[in-house]
Amino acid sequence: MPSPPSMARAPGALPFFGHAFPFLRDPFAFLDSLPAHGDLVEIRIGPTRAVVVCDPELTRLVLQDDRTFDKSAGMLYSALREIGGDGLVTCPHDQHRSRRRVIQPAFGRDRVVEYTSVMGRSVDGVVDSWKDGQRLDVLHEMSKIAADATADTLLGGLRAALTSRTASDLTTLLELFPRRVLLPTAWRRLPTVGNLRYGAARSRIRRTFGAVMAERRADQRTHDDLLSMLIASRDSERSRSGLDDTDICDEAVALFFAAVENASATLAWIFHLLAQHPSVEQCLHAEVDSVLSGAPPSIDHLVRLDVARRVVMEALRLYPPTWVVGRVAVADTELRGHSIAKGTNLFYSPYLIHRRTDLYDCPERFDPDRWEGVRASTPSFIPFGIGPRRCIGEQFALTLTMLAVAAIASRWRLESLPGGQPRPRMGVALQPAGLRMRVITRRSAGLSPVKPPTPAREVSTTGEN
């Protein structure tokens, strides 16, 4: 009987630190190098052995089998649990389905449709404040849009609590999070400047959400949002959700954190890419002028904005906000003949899968035309994951992104500033670090509707343009 094949190991591991330094120095180059070694590649993060799944079919197998490959343990989720506790994102398999049933109604299609008018007001509140020629920190502006929309739809009443201190604390968590994943657990306990900043920011954010929950309990008015659903689930004597006040705070913090981080990163990348590819930008402007005819975008408009849809999908392919995700084997198993021992950390990367040359023609190129007639269900397109733990907020995020793209494109042109080219920054989401743009033109959308032209295929590449 032949012996099982040995698993490939990534070269360059250092004693004690493993591959932590190349991962921190340039995580994307490190990820891109792994498929050349095999479909499953062993790496080390500190003393911990991990396996990176580089093949799309094996990725699908791992994500579909959440009983064997759980999210609740491992280095990534232990760090996430510091922020959001045992919320839906990090809870173990045996708690996930009951938690998801409690939260799912807030993200149903009908409910998301109801959110669109509130989302539109959140977008307008930010975009209408821009001035001709103004220099923008684009990621910051998109974060304000995402934070206001999420606060007003899912966590009604939270916006008043979103002080500049809270925004700064959120930025601190996002900035320091990668180190807490990749460095040894004992390092997190040391009283370093970074660890102290991180702990203080986390505590203040949780106090803010706790105060909002207390106010909501004291408020006799009816609120139809996620926070009310969670509190009602806790207070119902018939509920078996098992949620207590700590659980509710966990869910609120984690969902807000994820929504703001992911939506803002995606929107910032979109407008960077449009500025680098003027023919696509012109096509998008022609489409929103024709479809909107000067009206603010609504849910009825979104189904007719095909160029916008393709732009969003292509941005999510190139820069998926959730760019690397972890699982842990909770039982001995195997993948394609390779033994996977219980307790093994596994990682998969939508960023890596989306840039495979055997799946996408010229994968480094920004080419929305590749999505013409193609929907988001293709197996190699996984920005929101797949399987039982697919992102619960996928429809919410896509709707908010489409509304924001349409609203901004109908009113403004954004231009990249010299020296303002971003670089992908490793965080919870894949952010464009250093992106600075200028609002150069206020557009008069809808005055002379035209049929959108078919965009020419761009030949330049993204990222380093």
C-alpha cells in the first residue's frame, strides 16, 4: 500500500518565529508564492504549524464541512474574540445555527430593501459635504458612510454614541490586529505601548455599546432593528437562544466592526480603481446618468445598474475585504490524501484564489467586462465565503456598496493625487493604505441621459499603477 504523500512546506521559516516576518513584511507576495509548492502548503506562525489551502475545490470542501473544520478556535479567532467575544463570527459550530437563526431576520431580503432609504441618507450626509477640489482621505470618508448606515439600520440609536473617540478606537484596533494574530499569544500580555493602546480602545468600544444597550432597555418606544431583536431574544422566556447581555454586546460589536471595516475598504478600492481606469469610469457615469435621471438611487435602480454591479464584483475579486480566513480541524481527517491532525490550523485566502491564473484571465488586470453575464455564484469567487458560515451580511454589504457607488458616481469625479497611490495593508479587511484623492468635478447627473457604452477592456494592472 503506497504511503500518503508528504505535504509541501513553505521555505524560509526562522527558528521560533517561523514565517511570521515574511507574512508581516509582505503578506500578499508570501501568499502568491505558496501555490507553486502545492495545493496544501505547511507554514509556521511562531511555533504553531498551519496549513494554507491554495486550491479552490479543497477550499470549498473545507468551508462546506463546518463540523470538521470549525471557526471557533485557532490563532485568528482567538484574536478576533478579544474584540467581539463569542459572537456569530467566532462562536463554535454547536452554537452557530441557533445564533444565526436569531440574527438572520435582520439581514433578510425584505429587511435589506427597507434599509435602503436609510442607507441613502447616510451616503448623502457624507457625500453632500464634499467640495469641488477638496482633498479626501477616501478610506476615512467611506468609513463614515459605512458607520452611519450600519448604526442607523442595524443598531438604531447608536449614531449619537459614535464620537470621534470611538472612531479613533476602531482605527487602533484595525491597525494593531494583525500583530496580535501573528505574534505569540504570550506577547499580547506584555505591557507594550501597542498592547496598552489596543486594550484601552477595546474596553472603550465595549463600554459604548453597553451604554447603548442600557438606554435601549430603558426606552419604551418600539425599535425595529437588530439590537432590538437581540434584546427581545434575551428577554423572551420561550427563547432558547441562550443569549445574555454579554452575548448581545458581543454580537453588536462584532457586526458593527465587520460591516464598517469591510464596506469602507471595498468602496475605497472601487474609487481608486475607477480613477486609474477612465474608460470604465466614463461608462459608469453614463449608466448612472441614464438610469437615475437625476434621482437619488433606490432599490429599483440597483437591478438596472449592470456596469456598477460588474465594477463592484471586480473590485471584490481583486481586493476581497476578508482576504484570509482561518479554520481549525476538530477531528483527525484528510484532504486529497494528506493527513490533517486534530487541532491543525488551516487558512484559505480569497485574495489568493481570486488571482490564480488558471481561474482568471490576466488576474492582475481590473476588467469588469469579465463579469458580463456572470453572477456572483461562480465557485472561484468567494469574497463572502461559502457554506454554512457564509457571511450573513452579504446582501446588506452589496446593497450599501451599490447605493454608495451610484450616489457618488452620479455627483462627483474623484481623481488620484500625485504620490497618493495606495498599497494593500493587512488588517481584518484588506485596506488601501495611503489612498488620497481629490474631488475635482461636481457632475450634473441625469440632465442628458445617454445609453451607456460598452467599456473597453483595460490593459493596465491594478495596485501599482
